[in-house]
Amino acid sequence: MPKGKDTADGLERTPDGHHVVIDGRRWRATDPSIPDTFRQELVDELMSARRAVKASEPDARRRVNDAKTALGERGTPWWEERSGEGFDERIGAAIRTLVRKRAGSSICPSDVARTVGGESWRSLMSDVRRVTAQLADDEQVVVTQKGSVVSIRDARGPVRIVRGPSL
């Protein structure tokens, strides 16, 4: 396997930057287009979920999977087209991970779009709203506007997303 340059984070990467090499083994790299603040929230939730796995807490493995999918380390590769069912799963994973991380608070749909869309996040807002509607139907999230619960399908203007009763 060709070797890439060591990066500032101390990890060896493949020449295309899609994978990191640890102890001779390739692992998918985190999507570099995720803004640092959101990446850190996802990593914090991933670490919390890993501790929950060690403690045998229920739903811990799903939390790990959501965080890794949101980071682009699982699911459809982040360097491929940002559309389709696989990308919808990444959007859903990012929503679930961020609302878990911000328990007791809310997230904005644009937070999710920025997390999964990089610089072209604005073009993903309709996809984020559509996936949020599906998660709201499953009671994984609740959508609010000016403090009242609303349907994101009908709401116009800014909304907030909070953790739902079945998440």
C-alpha cells in the first residue's frame, strides 16, 4: 500500500486522503469538510457512546454507529455524491448525534447541513428538513418554532430540533 504524508494530527493518510493508516491497517478518515466545532461535538458524543458500550448501557452501539456515520467514517463514503438513501442516513445520524450531544438544548437544521455538507451546506437544507420530518414521524425528534411544537413539513421560517421521546 502506498504511504501518504503524516499530517498535523500525527496520522498517516493514504495519498487520496480518504483513509488513515493505524498500525498498518486502513480506516476511513473523518470527513474533512465538517467544521471543527461540529466535528468536536460528534467526536465527544462518539467517546461518550464508547464509554456507554463499555458500561453495557442499552442503545450504546447505535449511538456509536450514529456518531461514526455522522463523521463520515461509516455508510456512504463522504467523497462520493452527497445525495441518495445513504446520504439521508448520514443526515439522520448527524441529527440524532447532535441532539444527543446537546441534551436539554436544541439544534438548528443548518447545524446539520453544515456538518454533512461542508461549504455547499445551503443546498442541503431541503434534504435536512425532509429527513427531520421522517425522524419526527418516528418520534426520534421534536420540531419547535417559537417554543411550540410544529410539523416541519408545514413550518415556514426558522425551526429548532430537540430530542424526541423514542430516541
